[in-house]
Amino acid sequence: MKRLWGWIIAALAALGACWAVPAQAAQSCPPQPVPLAADEVQRGMQQAVDRGFLWRVSKGGQVSWLYGTLHVARKPWMFPGPQVRDALSAVDKVALEMDMLDPDIQRRLMAVLAAGPEQRALPPVLQRRLRAQMDKNCAGPELAGLKPEMQAVTLTVMVGRQAGLEPAYGIDGFLAGYARVLAKPVLSLESPESQIGLLLQPTAAETEEFVDHALAELESGRALPTLERLAEAWARSDFKELSSYAEWCRCVDTEDDRALMRRLIDGRNVAMADALQRRHEAGERLFLAVGALHMIGDQGVPALLQARGFEVRRIEPAGVASASR
């Protein structure tokens, strides 16, 4: 657990859950995101440039696509650029970690996030520290109804709001809606139970340690720069920076750290590669969009597919060298 929280930051790029981010109406709080007007969507699509990480995956004369996403983003980033839109138009189905527009997924997610009557209370000192971070980050009373681990993770997401990084502007959520506009079926690769289960701790002592480390990162001010650096790398399509995450996050120094990495990232990549291969071999052209950290390294989804005989080619975006805000 020594360096756990660096990989929780990574999980924000790797887990597709729609984190609840309530906020109080206070002058010092970041403004709440509001639903986009039709003209705002039209303008955003017209001005969109390609961001993130896109791969063309082919085998047997058939083409599918991989796309590395970001689950918290700034508003201009969520509109897909021309290359991504072309890829989406050319496929039969879109696969996401979870389709957050699916009512069943929403219901199950809220059920697994919520604290139950059997939930053990945190020690008073941790409760006070959590309350202080809730007040500092403008969290509403809804947050108190979540499991302690999810309170801590949600607060880390809320820190990103100071830099304009919002779950409401997450890339996956927009893709789910855009796929429906294109009349493309949307598949969920994972379940709310499996995703949230990656973060829930098996014992009360481990839950307390998890929350303690999360709060330490929030209190120290280290959480926001790590999250923002990861987000900026995505916005610039800077694959070298993304690929070196383990070097600059200071979170993969021990065997425990590496085991956690395998659990949060590598352990899920095989199933993602399996899903694309299975659909591809069944004659379906798939656009598979998952957190960007699933795309790096020898165990990343592109490398796994290449090892299975697919031709995998990264599509370099145009026009991303400009300012990423």
C-alpha cells in the first residue's frame, strides 16, 4: 500500500465507472457542468481535433479499431476528431468498458457504490479527515452514502475539477451517446460489480489503510498534478509520456505496487483483447474504446492483438501540437 495512490490515479484512466461528483452551490466551488445545448454540440464537433490514442487493427481483410480514452476530461476534449469519427462510422458495433447510458448498468453501479447496513464505520480520525476533504472539494451530502473507498476515489476525481477535469466530460460517455446517434449497438465489456470490486478492500483494516493513503495524497496536494499530467498527455496524444507513466508517477517501486498494476491494468487487458478478437472473427467490425493505460506496454491491448496475428498500426493525429486546453 506504500505507493497505492499513484495507481488509483491511474485507475481513473483505466476504470470506466461514472463517478458521482456532487457539489454544493458555493462561490468558491468550481461551476457545475450543465447539459450541452444543441448549438454547443454542433460547434464542438465542428472544432474538434483528434486526441487520445487510435489504432487500426486488421486481419483477414477486415478492419477494427482500438481507442485509448480518458474518463475525466475538459469540455472541448470530449468531441471526437475527424479520424475518430471516420473510424466510428466504419464499424458495426462500439465496445466500452461500461455503457453508462444503459439503465441496467446505472442501476447496478449505484447499488454496488452504496454503503450497506453491514458497512463498518471508519475510525473517528479518518471520518474527520474525510469530512475536511469533502468540505474543501465542495462535496454534497450524497457522498456520505458511498462506501469509504468510493468516497476517497470520488474526492480524487473532484480534485480534478480545479483543473477543469470533469467526469461529465469523459470521453467514454460522449462516445456512448454518439454511437447511438450513428445507430451503432453499444457493448459493455465489464460489469459494475467487477470494476468497483477492483477497488473495494477485503477487510476493515485494509479499507482504513486505503482511505488513509488516499487522504494523505489529497492533503499533500500530490493528487492533482499527477492526474493533470496524465490528462494533458492524453490531450496531446503524447504516447511516449503515457507509456512512461510508471516512471514519473512514483507508484511502481515495489512488488506490491507491480501486483496492483497487474490487477488494475494488465489483468483486464486479456479479456479486452479476447472481446475484439472474438467479434472480429465473427465478422463484426468493432470500435473498442477503453482507458488509455490499457494500451501501453507488452501487456497492452495493441501488443496482445499483434501477438495474435493482427496487424496493429497506430494512427498519428493531426493538429494536436497546439495548446491542449
